[in-house]
Amino acid sequence: MNSLALIIFAPLMMSLVQLFFGKRFRHLEKFTTAGGVGLAALLSIRNLASALHGHGAFPLAFSFSWFGFGGLRLGFHADNLAVPMLAMVSFVSLFVHIFSVGYMHGHPRYSRFFSYISFFTFAMLGLVASDNLLFFFICWELMGLCSYLLIGFYFEERTACLAAIKAFLTTRVGDVLFFIGIAALYGATGSLRFEEIARAATGGLIGQKALLFASLCILAGTIGKSAQFPLHGWLPDAMEGPSPVSALIHAATMVAAGIFLIARTAPFFPSAAMYAVIGVGSFTAFFAATMALVNRDFKKILAFSTISQLGYMLAGIGLGATAAGLHHLLSHAFFKALLFLGSGAVLHAVHTRNVDEMGGLAEKMPWTCATMYIGAFSLAGFPFLFSGFYSKDEIIGAALLFAAVSHRHAYLSPGILVAGKILSFLPFLLLLAAAGLTAFYTFRMMILVFHGEPRDRHRWEHAHEQPPTMIVPLVVLAFFSTAAFTFAFREPIETFFGSGTKESAVAAGAEVAHHFAMIASVIVGLGGIALAYAIYFFRKIPADFLMRNPQGRFLYDLFFRLYWTDEIYAGIARGAVALARRFGLFDRRGIDRIVDGTAPPLVSTSRFSGFIDLYVVDFFVNLTGDVTRALGRLARALQTGRIQDYALGAMIAVILLALWIGL
Amino acid sequence: MNLLSLLILIPLLGAAVVLAAPKNAARLVALITSGVALLPLAALLRTFDPSNPDLQLIEVHRWIPQMHIQFLFAVDGLSFLMVVLTGLLSFLCVIASWNISKRPKGYFSLFLLLQASMVGVFVAVDLFAFYVFWELMLLPMYFLIGIWGAPARQDPDGRTRGGPYAAIKFFLYTLVGSLLMLVAILWIWNASGSFDLRQQALLCRTLGLKTQLILWTLFFLAFAVKIPMFPFHTWLPDAHVEAPTAVSVILAGVLLKMGTYGILRINYTLFPRATLATAEVVAAFGVINILYGALCAMAQNDMKRLVAYSSISHMGYVMLGMSAIVLWGSSDRTVIEGILGGVLQMWNHGTITAMLFLLVGVIYDRAHHRDIDRMGGLAVTMPIYTGFVTVAFFASLGLPGLSGFIGEALVLLGTWKTGGLYRFFVLAAAVGIVITAAYHLWLIQRAFLGKEREEMKGFPDASPREIFTLVPLAAIVIWIGIYPAPFLRILYPTLEKIVNSVVLSGAPTP
């Protein structure tokens, strides 16, 4: 038993205690799970600190023979990737716990809620620390379960149930492919451990085709879990869950697990798979941002922004800048958790998610407003003062560098080299554009919620600032959303994640690309913010300028209706159910008819044989009887019982005998 | 100590005592009997040596020596788990049938007779005894479904349904299959002069491929009905829907396993060449079962029918896994994960489906219908019950951390590793996994989530007796999900031996 085991299993223990005994100790239920997660946070931060002093590798692991056959040992370890993640997950989770104490107050399933999020925390910590694909997958699915249970936490509402099912099934599509990827790697290497698979892959023990296939399958898992295109549709709907859940699971941690998976497996991804990673990431970053532009649901805007930011991380890792991707993952975890908890505070006050019914809340909820502003600046990438700026900038820089050095990727034939050159700029352009959109929609949202005239007087008047248990987590997370985070963690992130990611970059070129990218993203970001203020705050530009012409109207519809992807999914689901009904009918009407159909011929055959039996076989049987009886009757006629007849008979017999002898 | 005979004799004796006991004491006698029958099982757990791949605890009892017929009992890792499953489920089912009021003496007596014959099937290594137990099992099952099942009625589309119909369907279907098996058994006896499986194996393995294939098919058809394999499966939904809860549990939990058990015990042992030659066909039928069962399950409105179809789907994994034993394109490189997962899936399906049927029985006792569309909000009405439902359904849909996943995962790992055509089977099965998740979640949503239904308000939560039947199963489901090693250690040596012997004696001789 070492501290790693305690970090992973303390939240689990407390979750189970809460689940089974939570209701018995009503006054304790606030503390049990927060205690478990708090212990995990304390230990993992201590680990982080001592790992920093030990400079890098930190041997903390345990494993056992889980299958009981073969030599395969599976277990958990706290390696360079895991140590900072463990600290982040447990830390954010702790503050979400504290926030929830106030937020969920008075709900009939209060203790169940804490049990679920604590169990979730366990699964995420286990995932981060697992040293093999199987445990990773198990934790991955357990998080899916928690996500399902928590999205459907208000299961009395039909929308919540449907959202929960949608989330589970959509991610399940990715998960199944992910598992096939695991099976492919296991089939090729006989191992499930990341280390051994990477060694086999780099040693050329796995065929290139198999490796590419497995990598793409793993990417499919990420696409499902991290809500990337085309499996992104579940995350906006997942906002039906309580806001702390959105903060913890659907922003800071679980959805980031997909990114973490790519970071874990990137060492053996072939370059073709990496291009797919870049493509999915940068496209989704842009695609999701467009949908956030026009949405009216407070939490859905944040959900789209999460999808978009996850796209950044994915692109970052695909571009070879694993450190940048994970840096963004960590900084995003803090500022997005902050934004979601802030949105929860607002929801708690106004009881609606529709931004059209808000407005002017800044004076009612100053703390919430101020802390959310910090988060918003960080998300929008406001230069220098906020953590999001640094981490996002690194990714955009890496994208520019990728375009600049793309002649290195000139594996294509010379004919399409030019096209390749243009294509290689695409990630940079998409990510840069997305940065501008992000800045715009973030501040559109902030202004609509906090400024201007209250659009719903009644709600506004009942709004109030939240109690300290909910404000303190906001303040703490806000602190870590500023540049303070960057200055405190840049060094460790370089130390832990940076190994081997910079080697391909030409140092001088990298520097130039970075400066250029930084300037570009600052301009785009500030431009987006300025536009948002011009439209919604100062009203210099009418908000419905898009609607004025048909093309604009079409774009608006496209964004607002989420590119009709939901309709497509609904069609697939309906088709599946219709197909199932067909099969069900076929089973009863088709196969069963055949089975039942064997009965009537059997019965008629038996009737026929009964007929034969009665009229043919029995005829002969009866005939025998009849003949016998007739003979008997004849014989009986002879048996007259009169002595004269018998004497006559005897006479005749004697005469006949005599004749026979005599002749 | 003849533990294996005790396992058969105790229920047999109990069945007789039940008949002699007064009417009110029948259930108590049955409970004591199946409880006492757990004692030899506990002793078996201690004496059984999991590291030994061979048949153990061999018992020989003379029966008809003139014809070399004997009771030959033994267990290995494969049958050991099945015997334990039988004992456990029988005990729980007696408790689950506690409230049977219709002719309890007959019911419990037949139930114990059923238990004895099921154990007999799993421990017999003499084909004559195997066949006798196999047929003996039909008799109590027929009456249990026919008399204690739902009363006969007409369907809206004018067809007869109900216990008697289902019982006859089940009986005839199985009987047709087992007659084919009888022909094969007599053929082998004629050729080898023995009913002892081990001696028959010596002869049968020398047979030509054609002969092997014919005999293999005769056995296989008998077992395919029992699994039940598409298209021989339609007796199953009917039998399940009409049977009383405990009988459904036994039917799904134990009887279906006899199909795959028989294939592994007899087809794999006697006809290795035919087994290798037909492996892809069996795997393909397994995949059809997975997909077809899942799709049919999704279409059901009757909760019990849904669970019945899910059984068909889940047994497909067993067939798929146990076919993936040799690397594609090689004749001697074995794959063990698939068959290991398949057999573990037999055990898992036994425990999970038993839970599911018990749970359906709980709600049927209260609502007197199983119509999913007429339920809703049960999570509020019956929270403890819903907790068990969650464990059982998520185990059934293969959630990691619960036992269903381990079996399916090993099957998929092994099948993919086998390569070639099998990779397409994995891809098709993957579609089945998604559908499986869909119909389970859809059921949970329709019946358990949402607002509380007016007519279901005030339903009492699961009673202590019901909880008592569910807890052991839930514990096993979670245990295997978290740490499967103890179970896999029991199976591994036996299955490794089976696979090796199939491959060694089944490879075409140069």
C-alpha cells in the first residue's frame, strides 16, 4: 500500500460509505466524500511537489496478476504524465465537492450525488494512473457510467433521461472501437501495458497497417469521449445534469480523458494517424466555436466552447506539441471549471439557462461576476494576464510551425506537394479563426448575462449572491485561471510533459513562428472581444445583422440548429429501432410460424395415419377377428350337442377312413 | 466421500421426502434439501484442485455391466463451475419460489428432481448416463412450465399461447435434438464398445473427417437447440415468458449452458478434426445470435421477453469465443483467451441473467404485468430494487467493473487475436455491443426513470427475502468484475488442455 493506492482508492471508499450509509449519518454526509477527495488532493499535490524536487521520474507504482494466467501484470503508476494530472483532478474535484455542498442543498438524493461524483473522481484518478490499456478502459467506462448517472440525475425530467442515454450510447460507439484497438494491439504484442506496446511499436514488432488501424481506433475512442466531430452531439445535451457535474465531468476532467489517452498513446502513433488527430482536433475547434456563436443556452455555450477547446488540445498533441496540449488541458480544467461553477451559481439564482431571460446580474452577484470575468478572459486568451492565453498560444504556435516545416512531411508525391503545403496551413488558420470566435462568443455570453437591462424583471429581482461555500471555490479557481497558474506550473509542465517533443523543431524557426502566432492570436482575440462589446454592450452594431440577408440567415440557422447533426443522429436511432421491430416481427411471424407450422402437417399426418389405422390396419385386424368368428360360428354349428349328430359324423369318418385305406 | 453422487442423491432424496411431507412443509423440506446440497459443494470447493487440468474426483458405479454401462462421474475446471452454478441457483430459486401456492408438493418435488438431473448432466462422463440425465431433465421442466406457468390463452393474432403451449414446444424441440444425439451415441458405442467418454475419444479421434463431421453435426444439433442457436431459438422466449420466475432462472441460468457445455465436453473431445473444420461456422452463428438476439430484444415490450432475447444474444459470445482457438492460417498455434472468455461468459450469463429474471419476477409480483410501457418512475418507488436493477442491467450490457465485461472482453481479445475472418466477426459483434447498450438503457429509462406512475405508487420495495436471493449474485457479479483471477485460474488449465488436445489431434495428418 503506498500513497498512490491511497490517492486512487480513498475517493472510492468514501463513495461506497456514502452510498450505503449516507442516509444514516445525515450530518456527516457533507464531509465523507469531500474528506476522501481532500486526502487524495493533499497526497497528490505532495507527490507533485516531491516529484519536482526529484526532477522528473517519480517511481510510485503497484501491479498484480489480474487475469491470473499468463505473465501479464497490470497495475497503476504515477509517471510524468500522471503526476500533474492527479494533482489537477483531485484538486478541481475537491472544490467542486465544496461548491456542491451549497448547490445541491436540500435535494432528496443529496448523499447519492456526492457518492457519484466521488466515485467518478476515483475512476478518473485510476485512469490517469493506470499503466495499461485495460485498466484505462475500465476506468474510462466507469466514468461513462458516472456521467450517465449524473446527467440523468434529475431523472424525473424526460430530457435528462434522454440526454443521459444519448451520452452513453454516443460515447459507447467510440468506446467499442477503442476496445477493438486494444484488441488489435494485444493481438500484435501480447501485452496491454503502454510501456511494452510502445517499445514493441518503436522496435518495429507491429506491422505498420495494424498500428495505423489500432491508432485510428484509439482516436475513435477519444472522439467519443472528448466529444469531437462527428460524435460531439452528446455534450451540449449533457448540460441537463447539475452544474457542478458539468464543471467536473463535462469540462475539467472526463472529457479531457480522451485527450489524455492520445497523450498516453502518442508515442506509438504512426504519422498518418497523427494527421488524423490534427485534422479532427483543428476542425472541431473551429466547428464547435461556430455553434457557440448564436446559442442562447448559458450552459450549452460553455459546452460548445469545451468541445472547441478540447479540439485545441487534440490538435496540439497531434502537432507534436504534447506539452502544449497538456498545458492547455490543465489550464482549461481550472478556468472552465470556474466558468461552469459560476454558471451554476447564476442558475441557482435565476432558475433558467436561457440568456434571454438574464441580464444585469452584475450588480446582484458581484463575486460571481468578477470571478467569471477572470475565467472568461482566460478562455478568450486575453494576453499576458491569464493562463488560457499562454497555453492556447503554444498550440497555435505549434500549428504555424507545422505549416512552416511542412516540407519535412513531404511524403506525398511532388504533384500534390503544393496542395499539401496549402493543407498544412489549414490547422493554423482554423485554430486562429476559432480563437477569434472564442473571444467573441465568450464575451457575448458574459454581456448578455451580467450587463444591460434585466430582460426578466421577476427573475432579476429574486436573484441573490451565493453563500460562501459556493463563492470560495470560485475565488480559488479564479486565482488558478490567471497567469499565476502559468508562472507556477510552466516549469513543471515542461519538466514532466516536455521530454522529446521539441527535438524536431528548429529552435530559431520555432521562436519566430511563436512570436508571429502570438501576435496573430492577440489581434484576433482582442478583435473578438471588441466586436462582442460593440454589438452587445455598446450596441453600435445591431445584433441581428446576420439575419438581414438570406446567406446570413442560412449561416445563423446552420449554427443554431447545430448543422442538423442531431436530426441525423435521431434518424439513425429511429432507423435502428425500426429495424429491431422488423426483426422482432420476423421472429414471431417468420421463424415461429415455421416452427408452429410444423405442427399442422404433423397433426394431419397423424390424422391420416389414424385413418389408416382405423380403416386399413384395423380393417385387417377386424377381418382376422371376423374370419375367426365366422369360422367359430361354423364350428359352433357343428357342435350341436346331440349324440346322433356326433355318431353320424363318426360314421362318415370311419367310412372315409376305410375308403382311403382300402384304396 | 463420493461428493459427486451426494450432489445428485441429496436432491433426489429430497424430492421423495417432499412428496411424503405435508403440504405446508413442502417448501421447507425443499429449502433444507437444497441447503444441505450446498454442503458437498462446499467440500468440493476444498477438495477440487484447480491446477489439475484433468478430470478429478472420479467415481465409478456399476449399473448395467453386461453392456458396459456405468455411472461414471468426474469434474474438471469446466464442469466444476457449472456444478457450483447449479447448486447455487437451485438454492436461491427455492427461496424465490417461496410463495408458490398451487400444488406446492408437486412443484418442489419436481424442482429437486430437476436439480438432481442438472448436476447429473454436468458430472457424467459416461455418455449413457449423460443421455439419461439429459432426458430426465426434460420431464420436470415440462411439468413446471406446463402446470405452474401462465394459463393457456389465445394471442390477439389468434394463436395459442401459455404454459402448456410453451412446455410442449420446449419438450418437442429438445427431444428432436436429443434423439439425434442418441443416434450418434449408439453409433459410437457400436464402434467402440464403450460409453466411457475417455475411451470413446481414443476411437473417435482416429475417424475420418467425413464420419467425424456427421457425428459432430448430430451432437451439435442437439446442443444448438439448447443454447439456443439461431434459428432453433424460438422455444426460448415462449418458455421464459410463460414459466414461473424460478423456472426461468434455472432455464436461463443453467439449462442454456448445457448446450455450450455439451459442445465443449463431447464435440471438442470426441471430434477434434470436425471441430476445427467447423469452427468458423459456429463462430458465424455466434455472431448471428449476438446481433439477432440484440435486435429482437430491442423490439420487445414485455420485460421478460426482452431478457429472454438478451440471453440469445449473450450466448452468442460463448459460441464466438469458444470457436476462436487456432490462429488463422496456422495449424498448431493456439489461442486461449477466446474460449476462456466464452466459458467465463457461461458462468457470468448464468449469474447475471438469474438476477435479471429474479428482478422481473419481483416487479411482476407487484404489478401483475411486465409491460414496459405501463411502467415508469420505479427508481422513486422502489430505490433498493432499482439499485439491484442497475447492477444487473449494467453487468448485462457489459460495463467494465462488472462480470459481463470480463467475459466479453476476453472473447473479443481472443477472437481478434485469432485473425483472418474472425476480425470481421469482432467488428460485427461490436455493433451488437452498441445495440445491447441501447436496449438496456432504453428499458431502464422507460421503466425506472421518469415520473412516478400513479398506479405503481405504494409498491413495497424489495423484501428481505428477495434481497437475500439477489445479494449473492450481485456479489459474484461485482467480484468477477473487479478481480477475475480466481475464476480464470479454475478454468485456465482445463481449457488449455482441451484446446491443446483439439489442436494436436485435430490437425490434418500430413
